[in-house]
Amino acid sequence: MAHPRAPGALVTAAELLGWWAVLTGLWVVLISGVDTLEWVVGALAALLAACAACGARRASGPR
């Protein structure tokens, strides 16, 4: 039996993943050299920004 909030959690996870993918891609495009440390820093920075974007959308009210 699924948890009643499961669909909302899946939507939030998909939104977070989408933001993260777009922001990580933007980071890679904007840096000149791509080595392992830059990938890690970019991915973590994109994750923080994706969390902020999801929080801002949630704080703005219902869709």
C-alpha cells in the first residue's frame, strides 16, 4: 500500500532532479576546463541551488 504523500514526494524529487541536471549542465558549459574536482564542486553547488529553487517554488504557494 502506497503512502498517501508518495505522489507529491515523487513530484518534488523529479523537480529537484530536473533543477539539478539543468544547473549542473550550465556549470559544465560555463567552466573552461572540466576535471574531477570541478565536477564535484559544480554538482554540489547545483544541488544547493536546486534545493533553494524547490523551496522558493513551494514558498510561493500552490500552483
